[in-house]
Amino acid sequence: MPLIFNFSYFLYFYSLWIVETFLPVYFKSISISDNGVGLLVGAFAASSSISIIPAGFASDRLSTCSIIRFGILFFIIYLIGLIMYDSFLNLFIFTLIGGLGSTLINIGLSTSFYKGLEEKGRSSKIGSFFLSSSTGYSLGPLSAGYLLHWSNMQSIFIAGLVFTTVILVLSFFMKEKCSSKREKINGLKLSDYPSIFKQYNVILLLLSVSVVGIHLGAEQSSLSLFLKMNLNLPDKFIGIIFACVGLWVGLLIYLSGRIFDNNKSIVLLIWTGMIISGIFQIATAYTHGLWDALTIRLLHTTGDSFTVLCNGLLTSIVFKDIYMGTGVGIVQGFRMGSIFLGAIICGGLNGIYGYHISFIITGILSFLFGISVLLSRKRLQAVISFPSQP
């Protein structure tokens, strides 16, 4: 059964990124301004961030498979909207619907996975789950690059429809871990949130997720444009860069999950990952061609892989099964809200200073956060070693 969740998670990210990778370029081609591109990219994340905590709350009380199917329905509507309309207002409305659909699919799959996670082999199982997402993240853009070489964006939207439908079919073969009626009634309530947010391990998790989210927002609104406009790379080469980076991240997450213990290395990996990520995020702004851009992005995402694994481990450690959906919702909510913030700010800065500025600013942020975790490592490690679950 974990195999079907891993494959579905792969298809989710494949369908998402085959569509999203070249959307900024597509929006520019239909005469949408840089601010408009940033707003559309940010609107997707904003819709997700607004709906993600309620979706997680619902997944503790409803069938996660039903949540996945509703998400697929909304995502299909989004793709149909991209095919049919090209005005900013229409695209904005359908983007909000797409963000909601993406959230429901992600929360449904993630909650089912974490609820079924056993203590034995926790790190390697989380690593394989993220390997599935990274493989989808890599092959989606690669496929999109080749499709654009042969066809146009409409073919990409149609491909997204096809692979999203496959997830719908697989959802009927999933077995989910159901909570008892008493657990559903006594699940996490709104009044419980303040006590959760006061835990140092939760604060570390949410801050880490937020910093990663901000730099992801910058990349979503700027990376494909930077590679296209600043480096003059063809669409096919842009797809190759995304593919190599995605496979590299997935492999590193999987190997790190097999090598490192569940909690003893979390703080070490977070500060190391953030510092590496920050340095090479800044260096991205000073690349000049395909090979140096690819090399720098691989080095940058080496740091990302450590941080993403640790965020997954912290999520699995901090929250109980009956709270898992809400916990995943909180974590993903902070992540998507940060992506929205990063996309909006960087979209505005791009129009003034150029596409390189986003990488410099977010790289400095990651580096400074890594230094702050390094300086507080002893206190943080003591808290994580003995987690107090809500």
C-alpha cells in the first residue's frame, strides 16, 4: 500500500510541475506584466495557504480519499480554465480554484501517508515518499520542456489533465487508516493551537518551513524567467535543469533518510542545509550559461534536501495520528503562505531590478537562518530529542 501512495504522490507533483514550470513564461507571452505574473503565481499559493489548515482539520474527521477526489475535481477545473481563457481576471479566478484543488490532493495524500507511518524505518520511508515527489518535480518540467519544443502550452495543460485523472483512478484502490469516532470527536480543536505553537520543536519546524517557502516562491516566480531571459536558454534546456535538480534532490533525501537517525541529526542537517542552500542561492544570480547554472542549482538543492528531510521528520515526530491532518495542514499552510509572500515580493522586485535579485535576497535569508540555528543548536537539539506531542 505505501507503493500506491508513493506513486500517487509522484503523479501529483508530475502533474503540478508539468503545468507550473513554464506558466510564468506563458503568462508573459500573453502580455501579462511582471507584477501580474507574480500575483498569479502568488495567488495559487495564497489559495492553498488559506484552505490548507481547514483541509487538514477535515482530513482528521473525513475520508482522505474523498478529499483527494474533490481536489482532483478542482484541479481539473483549473486546467480547463487555463486552456479556455487568457485574460488576467479569468486566469486569477481559475488559479484560486487550482490552488484549492492542489491543497486537497496534497493534504489527502500526505495525511494518509503520515498516519500509516511506523516507527521502524521512519527516515527511509519519509525519504522514499519525498523521492517520489522530487521525481515528479524533475520529470514534469523535463516533459514540459520537450512538449514546448514540439508543441505549445495547450498540450501541457492537456497532459496535466490526463495524469491528474490517473490519480483519481488510483484513489479508489487506496486503503486509509481510519480514526475511531471518539478520536474524531476529540480531535484537535481551535483552542488547542496556542499550546502547540509554544513548543520549541514546532516553532523550529514552522520557521524552517517558512524560510524554505519564501525561497521557493522566489524560484517559482523567477527561475524559469531568469534562465530564459538572462541566460537565453531554450525551453528544452530549462526542462533539463529542472529534471536534473529534482532527481538529485530526491536521491539525496532518500539516502539521507537511510543514513541519519530520526532525531539526533535534525538540527545539524537543518543549519548545514540552510547555509549551503543560502550560499548557492546567491551564487545562482551570477551564473552565465547552462553548465554553471546547473552546477550551482545542484549545489543549492543539496542544502534544500537536508532541510526538507528534517521538516518531514519533525512533522512525523511532533503530531499524533489523530492530529496528523491538522498538523500537516498547519505546516503546509505556513509553507504555502511563505511561497505566496516570496512570489509577490520577488515578482515586484523583478520588474525593478531584474530577475537575479530574488536569488540574492532569499539566499541571504536562508544563510542567516542557518547561522541562527547553528548558534542555538544545543538548546534545540535537547528539545527535539525529547519531543512533547500535543
